Amino acid sequence: MARNRIAYEKKVVAQMIRLYCRCKEGNRAVCDSCRQLQEYAFARLDRCRFGERKPACRNCKVHCYKPEMRERMRRVMRYAGPRMLWHYPWDAIRHLFG
């Protein structure tokens, strides 16, 4: 994985949120709601108790997202995840196997 896993996770989250906001919601720029979700995700990543040894969130035993934000992120990932292969192929493959 990357030398700085947290920075890489932030990059992938930002790509997914941009993709969701642009394609699913039809916005040219990231809307306030999606920006809020991204800021929340970044704050959670900055405070991850595992640091650079962080597992993928789906494999983590500690769920640090509030239920509402967790559901919003799930919606984003369900939509953007499969589409990442088309828009960001290298990051998508790396994220799947990382």
C-alpha cells in the first residue's frame, strides 16, 4: 500500500464523493451536502486509532461513523464503487486489493 495510507484513503474517498455528486446528483461541483460528508470522512480518517495500519473500513471492528453518516457513505460507495473502474481504474484496482 502507499507510504501514507491515510492520505491515499482520503484521495479515494474524495474521488468517490465527486463521482457520486457529479453523476448521481447531477452537480457540476461538489454540493454542500457532499462536501460535508467528505469533511466528516477526512476527520474520521485523521482520528483513526489504527493510523497507518488502518484496515479497510468494511473490515474494521471499530465503527467510528455516526449511523446517519455511515449510511450516506454507503450510498456513495454503492454508486461510485463500480464506476471507479471506469473513471479511476488504477485507484479502483489498488483500493480493491489494498
